Amino acid sequence: MTVVNIEFVGVLQTLAGKRIIALDICSSGSSLKVKDVVRRLTEQLPHTFSQSLIDPELQNPKPNALILVNNQEISALNDMNTEIQENDHVVFIPVSHGG
């Protein structure tokens, strides 16, 4: 089993029900990307998690969360197409919006 640790901060931790989960990243021979991790998380975690993470108009998590892979924000890497490798550390940090 090939595993990557996914960490949630703030309200995302509350909605996920845990701070860290181990996600099996074995896939059909192709590399797993951040967008695949997001899809799998929204399928496996409660619907309230998905509602908070995914922007309904853009269908993208980036307006609602900073996503770090090994302490680097994905915009500095290959954005949602950043490849995830075994032992990578992925962190989801919610972005506060106010008026």
C-alpha cells in the first residue's frame, strides 16, 4: 500500500472529523495529482466537508483553501496538476472570507 498523509486545519479538520488521514494513493499506474486527491476526499468525507472545500461556481477548492504539498503552496508548483508521491505531506488550510 502506498500512502500519503493528508492534514486538515481549522474548520476543515472539524468537518473531516480528524486532523490527519492516510490516503492510499495506489492508482491504475498513472500518477496521482492534487485534483485526484481532492476528488477522493470529497467522495470519502462528509458532504459538509465538500461544501466547505469546493467553490460551487468554479468547482474548485482554491478559493476556499490553501493547499500545500511538502510545505509549498500548489500555485508555486503545478497547481491542481501537482503530482503526489509516496510520503508527501498535503495540507488543506481554509481561507477566511469576510465582508
